Amino acid sequence: MSALRDYPPPPDLIRGRVAWIFGDDFDIDLVIGVENIKSYDADFLRSKVMREFDPTFADRVRPGDVIVGGRNFGYGHPHYPPMVALRDLGIAAVLAESFSPGFWRGETYNGMPLLTVPGISTGVTKGDNVAVDWRAATVRLDDGTELRGTPPSDRVRRVIEAGGSLKLLLAEHAHQPADQA
């Protein structure tokens, strides 16, 4: 069983393609199949990711690619293994019309840029090249079209820059004298 990967913070400008577009109220567990949600083995999850939707998905995704969702993306229980699988393939951000609150909290905690971008689910097509400035929540397409979303708050930005909440908390508290920790 492989260990959990340590994912670095995203680059300032994420360049990739739209790897997949999900509809409204998409349950993130379906990415790997509900029967696999207890595994954290990235190699095992890679073999399961998106098989029900597109068996070639794992072979096509490249680092920097993004996934797109409609309203309430991540609906259901906020299990981490589906995003472990997607991140292991190189998915660098999730762009959606809106997010399920539990999914948003969990994946933001893990340092994944989740950007609410109105019109994203109909403004792009699978395979489009995108340049995502995650701090400004802007998505630029090759044709010059720019979609604007809601930029992350200062705290969320710092969580993402640190590579997740735990890393940020450890860094913030590493510099405190022992009597204040």
C-alpha cells in the first residue's frame, strides 16, 4: 500500500486543460465508486478513478488539468479518497458554479484550490486549454474569453499557499516561544 502523497501548493498560474465537466449535485464519491471510498492507497485509487464515466480518463489527465462542476459540486459525504485519486493524477483545481459546504471545507483544508466561477459549467468544454489565476479566481481560455469567480479569502489563500491547513498551522506555531505554544 502506498503512502499518502504530499501535494505541493499550486503554482500562481495553473495551466492545463478541462479534463471533465460534471453536472449539478455531483456526488464526489462517484469518481472512484462508493465501494472504494475507504482506501487511501493512491495507486489503487488511480486504477478506479472515473472508470464508470471514461475508462481512459486516468491515462489522459496531465498535471495542471482542472475539473469543472455545476451547482453543489461534491454533494454527499465529504470523503477524501476521490480527491486523492484526482490529485494524484495531476488535477490542480476544481472550478464549479458552487460547492457542497462539506466538500469545500474538506478540500480547502487539504490545500486544493476550489473556485466558484459563475458560468463555468457552460462556458468551457472538455479539452479546452485554461489558464487559472486561483488567487484572482479568473479563468482565461485560448480564445481570450475570461471568466471571473469569487477570489479566496485571505485565510483560504494562505491555506492553499501552505499546501493545506495542517501545514499552515504548523508553520504559524513553529515560531512561537515554547511558553506560548
